[in-house]
Amino acid sequence: MPEIKLEHVTKRWGKFYAVDDLNLVIADNSFVTLLGPSGCGKTTTLRMIAGLETPTSGRITIGDKVVFDSSLGINVPANKRKVGFLFQNYALWPNMTVYQNIAFGLSNIKEPLPKVDFEAKNAARLAEILQNPGEVVKVLEDCRDKTGKIDEKKAYIKLIDAFTISLYTAKKLYGYHLESGRDVSGEAAALRSKADAARKAQNLNENFEAVENGKPVLEIRKLTREEIDLSVRRVSRIVKIGMFMDRYPAELSGGQQQRVAIARTLAPEPSVLFMDEPLSNLDAKLRLEMRYELQRLHVETGSTFVYVTHDQMEAMTLATQICLINNGVLQQYDAPLTVYNQPNNLFVADFVGNPSINFVEVRGAQRSDGAVELTAFDGQKLVFKPARPLDLAGWFRARDEHDALLAEQHKKLAAEKSYVEKANKDETFRYHIAKVEEEDLSLQEEPVLTNEDLVLGVRPEFIDIVDGGALEGEIYGAMPTGMESTIKVRLGDFLLTGVVFGSTLFTIGAKAHVDISGNNIMLFDRKSGKCMAFGSLEC
């Protein structure tokens, strides 16, 4: 499967930048989720790679083929990119059976394909199967009904699955009636001779494809009904809908319809499979089951999957890599657990995780031993100990130099005639501080920030309710779910969300002592929103 490469890809409408200078490499055989809030640009990105949307500028490469380049005027249409697209809407033809829906796209394919002697190829396959008639008899015996008669329709399906053949070959095989004990060695020899003679006469390879100068001969043609049937049966086995072939979409559940849509997308063997929130129409239980199916499908097909979702749980459980976007700008592109445990900035930390991360505004200064003394919760003293050496002064200096460089680059771009100023400006993420009395942020003036203004990020699993905990508060809310409870602890006017494992019962209003444990507490720069360090906290 091909690698997908996006270089400086931008899509704008007027002054609105849906995707802003995106650089991304999607490795072959990966499962990448494009994640972000509504309107962030994830679907636009997907549609540009697929060829359904034309970028304003940039370059897109699929495998060794450039499919879009604004500077060279290249824009390969969607139907030439060998990609499959699965939409939120299943878009199944209601007047067609499942089989017809899957086969519909295949019947319209007309492109250079190997020149194959299908008659000789089928003869060779039948001869191969007839060499072991006992295997065929065993399959047919499983198809007898209560009266002892073989169910012909069931026999076709069983033969198709057992020997990976088309319906037409299965009918020929059934016609030998091997269950009656017939000796078919003569027929097998004749079929084998026919196939061998055709191979020699036409210079065919082992797949019965015509060959010239060691290379397969190509011809512009449509798929034969044999090839279409083999493809339909192949994908129906993958998504486990072989028993529904004669049904109509209205006779299927939502999950079954989704499987049909997936099979139809897989049938032409696309090099890449794009999915735009394909599970959002399903109920919660079915959505979970389909996630497992998509995981299995990715492994079995060996295809590259690019999947759009706004559901961070879906992204975490499915992806090998998460591409998190906000306001058209790439925020982080990493493995799911890296995104969760080592977020680049406040937005990433806030967006990924359920329950959401706790943010605590603090003021701090670094000690000579490298630790950072903090003041939080209206006067509570804390000490942050970074896991790796941290030079706060150096970090702030590098931040300011980087900001100055970006400002200079922006000034040069703005001087160009083709430059269009971005209307949807990029701003530092406005995180939420949970309080008993919520404040209206729109009425607050922007504070004047210094290098002492920092933000702590504490995942709920690091909040411990223990006897003798350093922070004293009370239980503000508790939601037990069986194996764990999600709790809210009040510390003065502030609220911290925690996850406590086990079946402990909590009483609202009861006193609670809190410790903050773990070695993955996050320290953010409040001005830029960037993550500065990871470490532990002493209360």
C-alpha cells in the first residue's frame, strides 16, 4: 500500500482558512484518524487527499504518483486515484440486493487489465479441486436437509466458501454430483489437459495471463462476471455478510448496512480507504462492535485507513496514529498514547481524555535544584519536579526567539501580492478552570501574563483520595459505574475531577484528603499554551 504525503497543503474560501499549511506523512498500512472539533478542517483534509476537494495550494502524493501540485497544475481526478470512500450515509441502492449493491461499482470499471483466458483458468481450478473429491463430498454432506436431500442453494454457498471460487464455478462443481460416488478422474484429467494446452498455445503464465517479453499483456476491458463474483464473495467473507446476499437494504440492521457499504468500498481493491465518520449513525453498543470490526478489517486487508472523527474515544481505540487538528492547523501527529500522555499544548491535553484533564493555574519560579516552586488554589504551595532537566529561563528565551522568527516570516509573506490574511486567527487555547461558581469568560479582561504564569495539567487518574492526603477538601459529586467512580472534589472554590478504581461509595459533602500522584503531571506555559515539561508534584 502507498505512502501518502501532504506538503504545505492549504485550502481557503476567501479569507477563511479551512486547512492552513498542512504537512503530513501517512505511512503505508497505517490507521490514521483525523481528529478535532467540528469545523476544524479534518473532513476537508480527507476530501482533498481523495480528490473530492481541490486545495488552494500545496502538493499531495499517493505512493510514487503526484495527484495534486498547485505549482505544476497537476490535479488527478478522484476516480483515477485508486482510493475508496466510505461516507457517514451508507448510500445503498434500496432497489438492489446486497450482492447487486457491492457489484454495482465493479460492473462500471473499464481500464487496462491483464488479458486472461478465463475458460482455461477455470478448467485448471476445477481439475485441481476434483483431484480430491472427498473434500467436495464432505462439504456437500453438510448441506443435507431433514429429508436427506442436498439443499442446492446452501451447497453453492458452502462450495464458494470452502474452495474460494465464484458462484459459476460452484455450479459447475455441484453439477458433477460427487456425493453419488461418481469417478471423475477422467473429467479431471481432461480439464487439466485443456488448461495445459491453452497455456502452451497462448504463452500464458501461471495465472493464465497472456505474456509478451516476460510482461503481462494489458487490454482495455471490463471485469467479467466471474471476476466480479469472486470480488464480491471475497469482500463479503471479510465483513461477514455472505448470508445476506439476496436481501435488500431495508431488510438489514444499521450495522449490517454499514458492513455492506464497507464491502462495496473494498471490492475494487482501493490502495487507500477513506472513512468520514462512518459509525456516527449507529447506537452506542453497535458502534463499539463495529470498532472491533474495523480493527480486524485493517489487519486482514493490509490497507491504509484514513478515518475522520470528532470522537476522541474512537480515535484512541482505532488509530495507529492520531492527527489532531484545530482551526485548520495541525496540533499533534503521534501514536494515541503519546498524544494522551505527552500532549504538545493545552488544546491537545484538553481535547483527548475522558473524563477531561484538570487544569490548575499557578505562579512559579525555578529553584537552583531544577524544581519549580508553585502557588495554586489561592495560596497552596506545591513543588513541581521535572522528569528531565528543565531550564525555565532558556525555555522562555527559545519561545520568544521562535515567536520573533514567525513574526518575521509572516511579515515577508504579507508583502507578497498573492498573500491573503487569515480571518480565522490562531489564538492560544482558552482552557477551562472548573469552579463551584463558574465565571463568564466573555466579561473578563485579558490578563497581563509574565513568565511566572504557568498551568498544571493533571489527568483524573492521578487524583488520589487517601487518608492523610496533603490537600483537604470535600466530595462535591460522585458517579459510580461499577468498576470505577468518577468524582469531583472541592478545594475551596476549585473543583478537581478524579477517577477512583474499585467499588468505593462516596458521600456528597464528606471530607476528603487528596494527593496528586504519578510522574506524568504536565506543566504548560500560560502565554503560548505549549507544554514545557512532565514530572511529579509534591503537595
